[in-house]
Amino acid sequence: QLQLVESGGGLVQPGGSLRLSCAASGFTLDYYAIGWFRQAPGKEREGVSCISSSESSIYYRESVKGRFTISRDNAKNTVYLQINSLKPEDTAVYYCAAGRFTSVQAMCVRKRNLEVWGQGTLVTVSS
């Protein structure tokens, strides 16, 4: 019954932007830290950005700093990832996940305490 659904992916040119959404159903995100992860074909899933339940702590992978922005709207039970200045190497399936009792670094880097995963949304960056 607990579910996360990603949306907003698509085909975009290098340098373009997208806004990814992660909507929760069956539970409230108020008490959960949320992370965005991505997986390219043949590669391991990696943490992109994670945000604490209080929004007091945010983590970004080094390769996306200054380009991606994570935010949350608890009233809408939704977390967003604004992805700008996109590069071909950003091409991947993007997943969101929710967890508790974890730091954003542990969540994104170590993938700790993840309880619910979405199905993913595909982002393709190509000319």
C-alpha cells in the first residue's frame, strides 16, 4: 500500500532542464528523508541527492552540484528534483526512495535505511 511514483522524465537536449516529481501514497512523507537515485545501463545505482525530513540537511553528489536542486512539499506529499544544465552522462532511470533514522549522507552514499522505492522515470539527454 505504501507507494512512491516518479514522473517528469523524458528526452531533453544537452543543457536542457527537467523537473522530476516523487509522489507518495499510502503514507505521509513528513517523517521520512527522501533520496533521488539513478541507474544508467550497465552501471550501479548511485545516490544523486537526498533531503532530510526537516529540510535541514541536503546532500548532492559532487557531479550534480550547482545543476540539480532537491525540494519537498509536505503538504502535497511530494518531493521534487530540478535537473538543469543536463549532460549526456546524466542519462539514467531516476528513482526516489524514502527512509527514516538516517542521515542524508548515509542515505545517498551508503543507501542506508531505505524502506520504499518508486518504479523510476527515464531521463534521456541527447542531441
